[in-house]
Amino acid sequence: MRLGTVVAIVVLFSAIWTTPCCAADPDYSVFKSRPRLYFNESRLEELRSLKDEKPYSDFLRIIRKRGRGLVGSRAPANLLRYNDETLRRPADGLVDLAFYHLIKGDPSAFVTVQDLLRTFCISPRWASNEDIGAAHSIFALSLVYDWFYDDLSSALRLMVRDAIIEHAEILDEIIRTKRLWWAQSRGLLQNHNYVNSGALAVAGIALYGEDRRATRWLKTAADNFKQVLPLLSPDGASHEGIGYWSYGALWLLNYYMAMAPAQGLEMVRSSGFLRNTAKFRLYASLPGFKYNVDFADSPMVDFYGPGATLRCLARIFKDGRAQWLAAEVERKRRMSTVLWQDYIWYDPEVQPQDPQGLPLHAWFGNLGILLTRSSWQDDASLVFFKCGPPQGFHAQSKKIYTGSHIHPDAGHFGLWLGKRSLVNDDGFLLKKFSLNHNLPVFNKIGQLGEGTDVFNLYDYKKGKGATPEPRFVSGEGFQAVEAELAGYYPVSVRPNSWKRTIVVVGGEDVFVRDRIVPSGSTSIYYPIHLYRKARLLRNAGKGKVCIERDSGYALNFHGDGFRTSFKRYAGLLRFMGKKIPRSGMLYQAERKTSSPSTMYTAVGRTVEGGTDPSLFGNSVAGDIIEVKCRSGRYRIDFSKLEVLKL
């Protein structure tokens, strides 16, 4: 065989080997008959036959109640008073009432549905016309158009179709030209992108075969999600917090499940994010499973579901633990979180499986998130630690810098006892600062991206230093993380090094060592936000705080040359347009120096409870320290990330 032929074969084989496998182009011709969105005629008959069985009958009851609550006593006459956030209410209510009538047959609900359709059709503006308010509206009208195509009068059907076309064209133009932030690279990891693009695709399915523009909308949405899916955190974690996870993940599934008849679910099954994200939601659940860890802009509850999202993932991946978590959260929240998608995505063949027997910790390395607990019981403790880039190492490696619902909080830690936050940040205040979290700032300046109500993406992208991946170790009864975090600070105050090492024993006792090497004369300010009932015991010695007397949790701080203080703080949290008061106790340590400094922080259950809040041994210095807590005495080697029980 000639050498040239051999080379050609090798080159051809190499090209085949290195070319990524791509799913076949979607076959839109499957969208012929109606209904075509989320179910066909035979599946609809099956869904209707289940309406009197549990849990379907319970789902329907909540869907009807939710629809009425979102719409109100009667359909609004116009949409003038709605903005992008509030317009979601009547749009979501329209879908709820339409679905209830579709399954149950409720003429009064259908009257309201038609009234709402007319209101949307005669309103020239759907909020800004360019964001999630319009997207929820397009989504709602597209579903109703498809589900009730033969039931709508010809005049109303034409009005709805024209309204869908008008507003879908706006979203399509924005995505194709990348005119607005949510369609640009910085929006690819943001829930607005998923909502707007997903709604455009649903409009394309609804009008496919009737309007030639529908195919363009479908392609525009598909091109967008081809960029999004590979960027999502492969370990399933969310950089926006659980509240926005519940919104974004739901809309990812809204898109992929609507497109499933045309392209299957292989892209979903091959996605690390979608395969692992139910696990992330499980470990981010607070003990008791009614609430969740709150970080980034998200509160202690999901904005949407999470039952529908978890049930869909359970159906796709045959995940019994996702199925169990969906039912458990709903049980604890009295089914108030049910969505219409719960009804269609629930798969009774997937048997629920509780988390007993699972490891008590999980490490989500892309975002540098450790979640570890003392048990799976309702009264357990839970520790949260976050030390990765705001958007994750994976997206950062692809030079994708996202913004919005993230915080300048690399190195932050928190601790919950049951649903009570004993150590955490002070919530999502009106502006984002690192000093709102439990980590040091330098000359009162925190990490890149702080200072505005939306994470300052440009400053972070421009000024970021080296941010090496943290070192994680899991041993018998403990987890440890070491992270170099100096690169997250502006050059003007960036220390030569800030290495934070955290060790968690038994999911309930936390020991932190910080070594800071300033680049010059620097004021180091280190805040720790504590439970509002925390008290400083004067006779207990310097640096000792009783966080909660009944549980015996205490805070110990040691740092040579640091001045400390303890005071109450109060602020207004901002969630979904609302301002909610929040208060707590603030422990502060401060020192001005040009020399290397070392701080030790301990949070745990003390041997004597509130009478003696001591956690450190006699000597606190160097790489190795001894600690004593209710679970025992330990020798911790911070340099080797080792824990030895004495």
C-alpha cells in the first residue's frame, strides 16, 4: 500500500474520531396533527382517563386553584399595569385554567381562558415586548392555540395567531441579532435566555405548517440551545441559586420536552447538567426538605416547583430519588408548588427512593460547592461552602462570563440547623458586596463584580487574576477544601495570597483557617453573619460567641493582632420585586498590617453547650490544631487536609 494512501486513511480516521457526534436535525414534519405540544391526541385521552386517580386528582385541584389565584376574580381588561415580572401571573394563569379545562372539562374556566386571550390579543404591548413577560405570554397563547384549535372561533383563532406571530418575530430578531444582553454570550447561562428562546420554539411548533416563519423561529431557538447546553455546569450545580435553578431548569425542560417528538431526548440524556441536577437539588435541600440552601439571589424556596422539574428528570433518567424529592417537597409545602407540568411529566412507573444510604456530602467541583450534613433526618445540620468562579470553571475555561443572579462570594460558608440559618450571609440586599458574606475584604473592598444590584460582569472579566481549582478531600467522617482565592479581588487590593482551608467534621462542626499575605499595608476586615439570637458571653473569653444556647452551637475566632466586635444588623432583602426585613448578629474582626496574617474560625457544638462555648484546644497556631466538640476531640492538619480523632 502506498504511503500516500496510508496517510489519507489515517487522516480520514482521525477526522471521524475527533468530530463530535451530533444529533440528527429535528424532523419538524411530526408536528402535523393537533394537539402537538407536550402530548398528542392519544396521550391526551390517556391523561384525561387519569383525572380521578391519585395523585392526578390532587394535581388538578391545585392547578385550578393556582390558575384562579394568578388571574384573579376576572380577566384583566388590558395589560397596561403589568411589567415583565408581573405579566407572568396572568400568562401562567391562562395556561393553568386552559389545562384544567382540557382535562376536566370546565366551561367556566374556558370562558375565562377566552377572555384572557382577547385581552392579550388586543394589547399592543406585552410589558417590554422584549423579555420574559412577552415570553410567558407567547408560551401561553401558543399552548391554548394548539390545545383548543378546533374549539376557538375562527375570529379568535386568527387574533391569537396574529398576536403570536407579532411577538415571536420580536424575540426571533433579538436572538438572531443578539441585540439584547440575554441573547448575547453573557446571557447564555441566564434564565431569561432559556425562557425567551424556549417560548419562541413553542410558538414555532404551534404555528408550524401554517406560517413559513415558524421554521425560522424553531431554527433560531435550536441554534441558541446548541450554545447553552454545553456550557451548563456538568456536575448539575446552579450558579444562580436554587430559586433561579427552579425557574431556569423548568424552562430548559419546557423546551426539550416540547421538541422531543422531533428530535428525541438524546441531548438531554447526554447533558451532564441535566443528568446530575436532581442530585444537586437533593443535597441543597435543608433538613426537613421544606426549604433549601439560599445563596446567590435565591431565597429559601423555589420560584417554580420543584416537583415538575424533578418528576420530568425522574421520568427521563429513571431516577427514584428525584421522584421521592418531588413528592417530599410537595408534602411539606402542602402541594402549593404543583404546576400543570406535574400532571403530564409524572411517571408512576418510577418508584420513589429516599436518600437514606446515600453519602451525607456531595462536592460540586465546577462551582466549588461543598454540601454536607450530619444525617438525612429533619433535625440534622447542614454546611455549605462555595469557592469557585461565579459562573463555574467550565464556562470560565470557554471565556463565558455571565452576570445577573450571582454574588462576589468565593470563600463563603454557611451552617443551618434544620431550617434555621445559624451562620449565613445577610441575604440579597439592594446591592451586592463581598462583606455581605462570611469572607475577608481588603481596605473595605471586596471581590470583583461587587457594588451594583446586578453582578458587575465587566469588572470581573477585565480584572480577574489566577483562580486555580480548589483541592477537595473526603475522609472518614470529614470533608476538607483548600482554595487560593486572591485572584477574585481587584488588583488595587489583591493580596499576594489568600488561602482559605475549611474542614467539616460530621456535617456539623466547621473549622476554617485563613492565611493572608498582603501586597502592602492593608486593612483586613472579616465579617461573620450569625443567627439573630447569638450572644457574646463576656466571661467565656475573647472571641467566643454562643450562637444558639439550646443546640450548643458556638463560634470561636482566633487571630493575633485582630480587633473584634459584635453587633446587631438589619437590612431589606429583595426577592421578586419585594423587600423583606432580615436581621441578625454580626461578628467582625479587623487588622491593619503588611505582614502575613492567619485567622482561625470554628463553628460547632461545644462540649458544655452554652455554659462554655470553647471549641479550640489550648494552642491555636500553625498547620496542626486540636479542637474539641460534642462529637469528640480531633487533631486537624490543614496543610495535609487530614483529621484524626483523638
